[in-house]
Amino acid sequence: MRAPDPATTVARLKAATRDLVALTGSASPERLQKVPVEGQWSAAMVLAHLADAELVYSVRVRMVLTGDRPYLAPYDEQRWVTRFAELDTDPKQCTSRWRALRDANLRLFGSLDDAEWRLTGLHGERGEQSVLQLAGSVANHDREHLDQIRKALSRPSAT
């Protein structure tokens, strides 16, 4: 299987932007905040997580582009959601935060030359990762969590 190229990866990131807006744009804040099954994340919690993850990946990519094979620290997604999701009380504001970060990242990706896509950093759990691999991880992460939002919005809430 051939590795994704930058254009395909950027197209996937742009598609996720459209998909997220289409999926959540008409849902009420109350519906977004409903927990579908006890112990699972609400759509609003997923939105908060996506915004936080976009921030983390923004920093990682920028570190790789400006450093000499920098260390890329892992983070515990569940701990971040537990600690920070309650700060994001308005899902629409959270989506706006994610969108602003994503738009900035898309502008950055659009500015890269071939050599920059191949620059690498050393991730604490995944080992060496190029800018292209980081961008691909974000695109895969988007798909995973868009599916999670879709499922959360399709189920009745837990009591």
C-alpha cells in the first residue's frame, strides 16, 4: 500500500472540516451535551477533545518544522478530557476553537515544500514521525471521532 501524499492528506483534513460542521451544525447544544451511554463521551466532549488534539498537533508540527528532530511528548487524552472538557460549556465555541486551529494548520500545510513534509520528530510512544505522518494521524483521528459524534447523536441519552 502506497503512503498517502501531502495533497491527499490535506484533502482529508479539509473534508473533516466540512463533515464536522455538517454533522454538528444543526444539533442543539443540549443534544450535543447528552451522554449517549454512561461512561462514554458526549458529542460536546468529543468536540472539546478534537479542539485540544488540534492544539497538540499544531505544536508538534511546528516543533518539527523548526527543530532538529525534536522530542514530541505524548499526552493522555482521557486525562485531558477529564480536566478540560468542563471548561468548554458551549459546543459552538468549542467548534469555533477547533475550526480556527484547523484553518491555521491548513494554511501551514499549504505552505510546505516537499522537504518540510519529510522532516521528523521523535514521538515518545510512536517513535520517529514525519510532518506527513503527523498530518495523517490527525486525519485518521478526525474520522474516528466523527464516527463517535455520529453515534452519540444517533442514540437516546443515558439517564
